[in-house]
Amino acid sequence: MRRSAKFRYGCDDYAETSVPYRFIRRSALRSAVFGSRSSEGADPWTCPPARDRAVVSGLVTDVGPEVLILQTAAGEQRLALTPRTRAWRGTAVSPTALNHGDHAILRTERHPRADGRFPAERIWAQIGRVTGTIVEVRGRELIIDEGPTRDRRVAVIEATSLRRVRVRFPCISPGYLIDVIGLRKPGYLLALTPATAQPLYRSNRPPTPPLVNGHPPRQVSGTATWHEPGSEPPGLRGVSYPALDPETGCDRPDRPDRRSPGPGQQDVVDPHDVGPGCVQLPYLSVGSAVSIRNECAGTTAILPVTSCGASSRLFCDRCVQCGTSPRGRIADLTMTAFAELGGNLDDGCFNATLAVSG
């Protein structure tokens, strides 16, 4: 694999074992041994060159009426702006309202202009998301546990958004679930809008899924969401899967903040201990391939399972972007994968169908 330019082209050396590489190392090793399993001709295990991506992320270094300059992992990129370009920075704004140093994720149009530039279709600046169980409430400040493999996060609900959030999450108390989208700030998320509509129940008592005769179906429908990269490599295309095989799946680290809740804090619920969640999914391992279809945009991609999304099984919400999806989250995508499939990050979800590839 070290000698194969196919696996290194456009990416870092997958043979390394430090934290950023562990998300893609196993799938790359599997592809090196067994080859690509994509029926569409594209290799889901490799990292495409930045110039071929429909989604680009980086820091804004300059913006004008017709061009946006981003500093990305692949170097400086200039992207054309048109009157059709839509931007978000807490709310819908003009692309010229983006600030120097903003972290932006951008989806381009599929076809270049005559000058060879790919016009920007959508831009999201400083967008972030916090999803999990409320551990502590201090006025409008929430301490939220996002699952056994992620650190706790702080979300501060913006004063004018509190009523809107309460419509979707009526019980903002320890032990209940929350999912909000907002602006990234140093050390916290300024929550501006609820990501989905969550039924009212405590996180340790999710509804029981309907019984399934025989094996779980290889194709299921539900909600696809996205998560912030955390320690994942920028631009990673992958899926945090809610039902990793217990033998080889999610780590369950014995973190100190999960052992002893402080005064007024809620004891943390381990998603592994609440059963299968709201939807029956087949067990998979990291490196497996799944096919995700965005039913709203009509796009499909084969993506590798790159990490554990056990906390998604706690949510029994629906997505209503194009009709009403069945209850339950079936995939928690990286930001790049979500945007490439046509999802709008400020919407929070899309109606999806998942099928096990191969």
C-alpha cells in the first residue's frame, strides 16, 4: 500500500497510525487487499484530488463580488461567485458578508464556466452542530454529551432563538436530547436553530423499534444527518454508523467525565445500553461500504463507514425536507459527504435510504 500512488494521490499517507489517519486506514487496507467494490465505477476507499471535488472547505482569505479565495489543505483555491450563489452565516447573507478567517464549506456547481472555474452554489461559514444528551443546564448554556467516542460540548442558545428551539425540543433539561445548529465560537456553539423535531422522551428510554422477522433488511429508510469533523481529517467522505459490530466497533473509553457526574449533572447514558434504537440496522464494521441515497435530491453515493455513530440510535426523529421520513437516524455523515449528496447543512438532515454495498 505504501508503494501504491492510487491510495496516496490527493491524501496523506494512509500507512501512518496517528489519530487523523485511523479514520481511513482500515478501509484503505481493505481496498488494497480486495479491490474496489463500487458498482458505479468510483472507488469509495480513495480520497479524490481536490480539483475533482464538488465540495471544498477551508479558511476564507479574501472575498469579492465575483471570487472567493479559500486556504485549503491542498493550497489556495479561487472559486467563482455568481448571482445564484447562496451563503449562510447564522442566517442567509450575501457572500461578500463573509469574514476573513471564517471556516467555510462550499459546494460548487458541477459544470465549470467558460474560464474553467467552478462557480460556488452554496457556502456555509462558521456552521457547527451539537447533538446529544443534555448533562447540565445553566440558563441558556447547555453541557451536552455527544457519545462515548466524543468529548462533551457547550452550546449557548441565542436569546432570540430560545422559543424556536423549544418548539422542537420542549424539554431542555438534563437527561433529554438536543440537536442544534449555529455558529462556531471559541469554546462553544451559539445555537440558532433546532436541527430536527425530537419526540419527548428521556435519552435512556427511547421507543422500542418494531419487530423484524429474520435478519434486518439490507435496505432501510430514515434520516441522514451530519456532524462536525472533530479529530477527523478535513474533507473526509464517510459515515458514522449507528450499529457497528460489538466485537469490532465502537470503543467505549472510560473517560473520567463519564464516571462521576457533578452536582446538578445528569448521569450519562451509554447509547450501547439502550438496545438497537429506533430502527433495525444490520451490524457492520469500520471499513464497510454503504450506499446512501438522498431521496430529496435524487443522488446516491457509496461511502465507507469511518467511525462510530452510536449516539444516533437515541434519536427517533423524522426528517421533513421532502415529505416525512420513517423514524430513526440511519447515518451520520461527514460534512463533506452530506454536502456532496446535495444536503444543505443549515437544514440539518435529508430523507435517506441506506443499503449495504456488496
